[in-house]
Amino acid sequence: MSGADRSDAWVALRSLPMGEHVEVSDGERTWTGTIVPHHELSGDRILQLKLESGYNIGIRIEPGFTFRTLAESNAPPVRGAPVPGGTVPRSATGSVVLLTTGGTIASRVDYETGGVRPVKEESEVLAFYPELEASGAVRIVPVFDRLSEDIAPEDWPTIAQHVVTAYRDGAAGVVIAHGTDTLGFTAAALSFLLADLPGPVVLVGAQRSPDRPSSDGASNLRAAVAVARDPRIGEVVVVMHAGPSDDRFAIHRGTWVRKMHSSRRDAFHSQNGPPLGYVVDGRVELGAGVRPPAAGPPRLDGPMDARGGLLWFYPGLTADRAETFSKGMRGIVLAGTGLGHVGSWHLTWIRSATARGMIVAMTTQCLEGNADPYVYATGRELLRAGVLYLGDLLPETAYVKLLWALGHSADPKRVEELLRADRVGEFRDRHDAGGPP
Amino acid sequence: MKAGLEVHQQLATGKLFCACPSELSDDVTLSFVRRLRRASGEGLAIDPAVEYQASRGFSYRYEAGPSNCLVEMDEEPPHPVNPTALDTALQVALLLHARPVDEIEVMRKIVVDGSNTSGFQRTALVAVDGRLDVAGKRYSILSVCLEEDAARKSGGSDAEVIYRLDRLGIPLIEIATGPEITSGAEARAVAEEIGAIVRSTRRVRRGLGTIREDLNVSIEGGHRTEIKGVQELRLIEQYVEGEAARQSVLLGIRDELRRRNAPPVGTVATEVTDGFADVTSGPLAAASRKGPVLALRLRGFADLLRSPPGTDERLGRELAEQARSIGLRGILHSDELPGYGVDAAHVEAVARRLGLEREDAFVLVTDGSRERAERAIARVAERADRAREGIPGETRDPLPDGRTRFSRPLPGRERMYPETDVPPISVERARLERLAESLPESTAARRARLVREYGLSEEIVRQLAAADALDPFETLASYGRSPGAVARLLVQEVPGVALPPGIVEFEPSVDALDALLAAAEAGRFAKEGIPNMLSAFAGGAKDLEAALTVSGLGGMSREELEGLVEKVVRENARMIAARGGAAFSPLMGDVMRAVRGRRDGGEVAKLLREAIARSNPAA
């Protein structure tokens, strides 16, 4: 078949389906290849072809070019071949239940965006991680297929409910595959939303997508499954690489953990001290203070009230902007400087906000160490203005805990009490002299 | 025979996808361990080369140092392509009359041998359809690619391979020729010419390992084999001719197997461990052996595992390479038994156990791990089976002795998919025009000019180019040194220098060479002393005076020479009296040995003739 278009081959070429095998000519040189999707950052009139050699190139299709489609393609298929169908549904009893929410750990290369996209099918997850069940049955339950920046506070109870259901169905442990960007928020949220946990809830992610041979997804997942099977743990944790090596993983408490690097495998750190433990060569090694399992049954300790906010103070932040930001909110967490300070020009609006019953809580943007109002005059002024100091809570954890506390009471006094009280070991009363490892 | 080349030249532009220097370093500040997994390309089919590498189940240790950042550790996405490296690749494309593509897309080529922390090599096709003329013959240039170099192996064991990350990410220009090369000599000449063209950009790294060649060789009826990573240009001929010979032997074996109707090779091994309980020496000795002995029957292979008469290639070695590639010491096969501590009775017993017939052969494998021994049997069986079809497509490693060794199966196309972390690069016309205006003089034009300007022969200029010495030649000649002396120095004397023990490399500066030639011209020492002076510099002599002292060339005065000549003539007065002028030759030899290059030979001869004449006026 011939598709020669003397006036402008580009018009016809751009309408051809992906995977079409074509021969394009400018009169001098002929290119033969398979049409692959136009990269979103690719130039105008650029046809992207996969050549027989496997290389992709872009050809600028000028008026006067000719082309024809070829019957058969020798090039590799553009799309993945279909993978074997889903798993047979099995009982959760004794299995580890893997809840998938999307994220890099369950993403693959997407031609159209030029980036990675989450996979939707359970079978696709298994295709990536065929070794998943090496140490026992794993049941996969898809919850979302979103990158984690698209996971919002209203999604946290949904995930928590899946955990409750899994444990009620007899799961030995629960693993949640999640994008890493907001994994720390979700970990903190589940820490507060889940009560009477009979076993571990392990959040895990990947910093490298699973279509790469070097992906950390598989080794993180294996370590997470090992932690999920550990009978000594009854709390929400995050398991990720402890360093650049594929043989050591850190177990972080869900309320202590923060993503501290945009790309490293060991991006997740426990703030203010060591993590709860490590997985070394498949063995779970726990330190002191791990919360043991409850007798159960687990329950969802909701709801959350999303009318709370998190505001990072900076020298140019005016009182007007901060006040506007907090309009309509029942509470706000400030990430203040140093020991927990904001410019003294903020005192006025804070005083009137707290007088109206709004919660204004203070954390430190240093991320390590306590927010402490007693050392400097500004702190003492803020304390008098009604600011609630939240010690060494991470700003994100404080924000999540605020939404949870707001969901539990309409009374600001009660909300303050809930915020102050240690719920799941989120406060560290002792900061090791050695510092984080 | 048909052969094509892929020339890989490292660039000195800084790394391709990060801001690290393109320099090697022996400092190690951090090491870490990774395991690479199988991953598919765009389709889910797994490439045979990937499958093979992944089946080896290695873990990898990486050593990072001052030439590394998070990008080489695969802990940070690649930065945009280094623009200077891309300019250099485009310049090379223009020099080779190749046609740049309109938009360059960086691809990931899956390589899970651990040499890339990411598990893939980033590579981009820059230009196609070039040409190259060498010695009156035209060769096609199929492609010019820009890619990142891999990490280099720095050690390892059965279970772990260690890589140094300093080399990872250094830009490589890859130039692929068409399969128009028909001999080893042609292959070498084409490689030299391409090397000269790339170096003319003056943005390349120098020294051993900075230019590497892959040789694709096939013979009529054979299959393409890739000899990967040849660093020694002088061995190219040997590799190419040797591969042709190997393929020819394997085709002969295939024909014989077909004549014998050899059936497909089964993969089921028979355990024969107890049959070797009384072996006391060799690889099967019961005391040193730590695992089972497995035997594999090869139907129809009798006498085909050893070298055919007059050749050095044998199928037995190919089978052994398969076992070695997963960490075994090797194999034993029936064509080399009895031997290695195994006697005829053992052979007989194995043959009975396997039900061997007259035309059958067998292979014995042992290893501490039964699982690994079984994997070795599977590999050996597969390779033996391929012998019935001819020559397996494979990648082979070049060895320093000019032979090659199995490395892995030839990769297919499946292993490339787009590097989505790097946006495509549009090659704008303005950029190509700017580069075209600043192209270096073509190597052919430069050679013609050197012949014309300096009155050198074409052969000498070719040798200068092959020795990568055109730049120093022109510099020294511009300093006023004699072109002939400079050419001899660069083509013969420097490359041929006798290196003192412990010294492996000698790259004298142009200034040092200039001082050396100037001193020779001024008569500080005879030109015969240049090789000794170079050795002295190679050994670390700091300046000319030090080199003169070390080489013993300094300090022979005219008076000392005259004294020496007089002494020799005096001691040989009777011979001179008897033989007259014919005494000159033997005496000249004696004197020159004593002079050791410290004075000019012509001067010595003149003094000696005069002294002989004085001693025997009749002579």
C-alpha cells in the first residue's frame, strides 16, 4: 500500500498508528523503521522512528518528503506483549497482603509522556516481581494506581480501611506499595488512623522504576515482605534502602520518617535518631522500643478533617499572606526557624486566630531537634500568643496528626490535648548523642 | 571473509551525563553492593544476552572516588547531554561525510553484566551514511554514535565482581563501518585511519584503553562473531584472521556431525561420582574434589572435541569456556582421556554407564555446588548442540596472546528502549554550520601537506599518523629540528624505547624531545645515543644532564676519544703491521663499544683511520 502525499507527508504520517512500519524519503536518503510515539519534548514536524538497529531517531519531515507504509515490521513491538492473566484469588489467611497504590514501585516507561506511569493490573505487578512469593504467599490487592503526589488526605482512610479488612481476613502482615514523594505523609496518617494493630503495616516504595535492571523496587519489596511477616511488630513502618547497597534496609517508624533526597535509594531517614531496625541479608534486626502487636481486632480510628494546613516560614512571609493562607482552616502547623520561631510581625494575627479557637502549632524547619519556646523571647511571646509547641515532631507528621485530631473533636482544647499526647511513639523523648546513623 | 569494525574512542570533554571529569582515578572513597535484575525492553521479551548475564546470578561491588558523583552511582538521574561531547561527535560525523539525524534520542541498551550501575548503557545514534577512503578503497560508515563508557573491572571472586566507577560515563564516540573489510591487514588500516580522524578533533583521551575496537567477523557459511574491546591495534590482524580460522574449523566439525547424523544433544547428565573414588590426582581426585562428578553423553562427537590436524582450534575448548563462564575451572572430555589422573578403566566405566557407542564422546564436570555443576552441563550441552548448526553468534573477549574467548551470546535488538530521563536533542542547522566551519584539517589533506612541506615519504607520514605523532612532529619541525631526525625519533626511537624494569609507559613531552634533538645536533652526544637517552628519560631522568649521566653518554671529551684510539692502535700494533688497512673494521668495533655512543661514529672512524695510518704508513 502506498501513502505517498506529494503536498505534505507530515500530515499523513502523523495520523498513522503507532507501530506502523514505514519508509520515509527526502529524495536522497531513505529511512526505514517503526513509528514510535512523539516525545512530548520533541520538536515540530519530527517523526520518531525506531530503526532496525533498535535506535530511535527523529526525522524532520519537510514538505516534499515521500513515504510508504510497509507490510511487515521486523522491528521489536512498540508495546509490551500481553502478560499472563491475573492470579487466582486466594484466601488472605496466613498471606502477606500487598496493597498497591501506584508510584514508581509499580510504574513503567510511558512513551507518550516520556516518563514513567503507574501500572494498573495485578498481573503487571507480578510480571515485574516474579520472585515476590519466594518466601510465602502474597495476595495482591490494587487500591489506587496513582503517583503519590496525587494521593490526598481523603485517600488515607481508604488505604487504612483496606488494612483493617486485610487483617480481619486473616492476613499475616500488610505491605503497601506507594509512591515515595508523599510516602512519609501516608505513613504518618496510617500511624494515627490504625488502632489495635495485630501485626505490621509496611509501606514501601522505589526510587528507580522496575523496568530498570537496577531498580530498588524488588529488593525493597522483598525486605518489606520479610518485615510484614515479623511477629514482633505491631505498628506502621516504612522499609527502604539504608544506603546505596542492595543488601541493607532500614525499618523506619511511620511518624519519624521523611524523604530527605530527591533521587537516592536511601532517601528515607528517621529523624532525631536511629530507625527501629534493619533488614540485613533477609534477616529482620530490631532495636529497642518497637511497638508490639495488639490483640486486635484492628480498627479504623478516623475520621480526619482536612481543614488544617502546613506553612513554612521564610523571612519575606508577611502577616497578611499567612493570615490569608489560614482562612477557613481549623488549625495550622508552622514550620518555624530554629527552635520554632516566626517573625515577630506575625504575633498579631496569631493572637487573634488562637483567640477564635484556631489551633496554631509550631515545629522546626530544621527537621532535627525540638521546637522549644523557652530559650528565646520570640518563643516565649509565641507561647503567650497561644502557639502549641510540638517538640520534635516533623512538620509533616504534625500536620497529619493535626488533621487526625481535628477529626476527633470540635473542641480546640481537646484537639490540643490529642496533639500533645504521645499516641504511637511519635515523640522521641531522648535524642541520641550519636545522632542519626 | 567479511569484517566490520566498531571503533570506540573516549573523549576528554568531561563525562557525558554529569559534571565529573573524564579521568581515571585509583582513589576509592566509597564502595557499595548491587544486584541487577532481568528487565525487559519495550516488549516483554527478554534479550538472549540479558537472559544469559542474569542467569549468572552475580552481585556487583562498585568502588567510587573523586571522578564520581551520584549519577554514576545510579542515585541521581542523568543530566542533559554534555554539549562539547555532542559537538565532537557531530564533528567526527562531518569528517566522515556522514549525515546527522534531525533529532537525537538517547536510548538505554540493557547490559546486566554489572558494568553499568543502571543496568543499561546510554547511547544515541548521531549520524549515518558516511564513508572513508583508505589505500584507494572505499568503506561505508554505517553509524556514528555517542555513548557512555562502562565501569572497569577491578577484581572479584566466584560470587562477586568488583567494578571501579571512574570510567563509567566517560563519553565514547562509536564509529561502525560496513562489512567491506576482507583481511586482517585491511581491518588494522581502517582502524588506524578512523583513530587518526577522531584524534584530529583534539578532544580525545590518550593512552592505553582510550580507544577500543569491536571486530565483527564472519566467513562464508559462518555467523557473525563480535570480538569486543580490542585495545591493542597491532593485534587486530591476528584476531580477525584467527576468528576466520576458528569459524572454518567449526564449519568442518558441523559437516562431520551432519555426515554422522548426530542427533540433538540431550541435557540430562548422569552422576558418575562413585566411579572416580580411587582417582588420586588431577581435577577429579577424590581428596580435592568437593562435589559430584557429572557426565554428559555427546552422540556423534567422538574425535571432534580435539584440534583437527594443523589447527589450534578445538571444540573441547569452546565447551570448557561455557563451564568457565559460570565459574568452573573447566571440563574433561573423552578426546583428552585417559589423562589428568583418569585411566583407561575409568573411561571404560563411564562409557558403559552412558551406553556410549563408537562415534560418541562424553564430557565430565565437577564442582563444589551440584546446582552449578548442573548449570555447567546445561551450558555445555547447549553449546555442543549448536555445533550441529555451525557457529553460534557470540561475543568473544580478546586475549593478550591474540586468541579470543567466549564472553556471552550476541545481543539482539530487544535490549534498547528510550532513556526517558533525557529529553531528545534537536540538531539545528546553525549548529552544524558552526561545526562545519571549524572542522579540523582532514587527515588525508594533512598527510599530503606534510609530504609536500617537509619532503617526507608517504610511508613515513603514514607511520607518523599511525603512531599518533603528527602533532609532535609538526611542533618539533617548527622548532627547527631536522624533519628526518624528528620522524625517526617519533616513529622508531620513542615507540621502540627499552623501558627500565618497573616502567610500563613512557610519554615524553615535546619539550623534552626538542632538548634531546638539540643536544644531539650540537654534538653533546652522538645520534646513536638517542635510544639510551630515551631509556634514561623513561627511567625518570629529570633533565638532559641527568640523562647524560644515567646513560653514561656524558663526559667523553675529544681528548679522551683520542687517547682511547691511540691506546687501541698501540695494543694492536702487530695486527696493524700484518694486515694494514684491513685492521680498521675489527678495531672500529672495539673502539665503538668503548665509546658507547658518546661521540659521533663518523668522527671516531676518521680518528681511527688517521691513527692506523700513523702506526703503519704503508697501510
